Amino acid sequence: MTDVITLKALHDNYIYLYPYDSANAVTIDPCDTALVLKELQQRKLTLTMALVTHHHFDHTAGIGDLKKQTNCQVIAPDAKITGLDKQASDGDIIQIGSEEIEVIATPGHTRTSVCYYLRPSNKKGVLWTGDTLFIGGCGRIFECGAETMYNSLQRIVALPDDTLIYCGHNYTAENYEFALSIEPDNETIKQHLLKAQKADKQGKPTVPSTIADEKKTNVFLRADSPQTFAELRKKKDFF
């Protein structure tokens, strides 16, 4: 099994590299060109594709230079992305080697946000969620209503329980702290908070999570209606 490579960038962003064979890789939300190029060089990989989850600068800043230096194909859901080769739409299938990545439209954080789902073959599926779903939380709602984001999260939670979740930022400890303010007696959340705090102290990533773990610890995924979700999101905005 080839692992997803997690690169920490800016203050709390995650960039991902996925080597889909021994020589080639795809990157997700590459906001720092130098970090990606250094990792590619160290691992002797050729970058063939850059996938973008949404148009915010802290997820796209490296795209222009990366395309110039690697000639990678840029796939993104928004036409305004620098260097765009193909606009990603819901249900699109992106072929990388022998594997398939499905585009899942998840509007909410932005109007055109998407997730990229590496379909399971002989290994677990992988979902890159950008700023739609975080470990223990979800993204702020900027361009849509709460019901739109709620419906997007329902699409994610319907994926197989063992799907690996790789999100766009490390807000994990803060998200669990908020969750405990809602469910102070949830022992599972307490354990996950301690684990996230330990990872932060050691400088390690807090990803991946799984759909199964998010169902147990993510209060936004357990909201029973768009109204309940909207109330939770508003509380988190001021937490």
C-alpha cells in the first residue's frame, strides 16, 4: 500500500502528495511550491497532476509556479484557479495509473468546493476534504447556507466507515475542545483530544481520521437536522 504523504505548510495547512506508482504522484491543495518540489526531488517522483478543493489562496498559492516547473495538469472546481486545465464537476472520474478518483461536490465552505475520493480497490478508500470536513469539525460557511453544508456533510458520512479522511487544516485539538463543550461526558472525544494534543506537541500531523471515527467524535456529523447543524456552526464561529 502506498501511503499519502502529508506536508505541513503555512501556519496550519496540510498539503498532500499521493504517489500512485513508483515514479508518479498527484498533489492536493499545494499552497507552497518549494515544499512540494523538495519532497518530489527527495522521493524521485514526477508530479503529473494537482487537484484543488476550492479557490481560497491558502490552498492554491503554489499552483502557478508548480505548473511552470513540473507541467502538471491542474484540476479544480473553479474557473478562476490559476493554470486550470480541467474544471472538476460532481461525479467526474479522474484516472491516475490504475486507480480512480471521484469528484464529490460539497458546496458550503465555498459555492464550488469539492472533495476528491480515491476509490477503494485493494486498499481503503481515501477522501481529501479540503475545508469541508475537518478532523472533529467542519469548515466555516462563506458562500452558501447552513443547509447546503449540512447536505454536503451527509454525502461524506455516507461513504464506507473505513474511508481515510485527509483535511485541509490542523484544527483538530480546537475542534475536540469545542465538541467537549457540547458533549462534556463523551469519553471518546476526550481520548481523541489527548491524542491530538500529543501529536501537536510532537510536531506530527493529526491526519488521517476515518468516517467511523468522525461519526463518534464529530458533533457536526451527528446533527439531526439542518437547523441543529446551523446552531452548532454558529456556536463554533464564536468559540
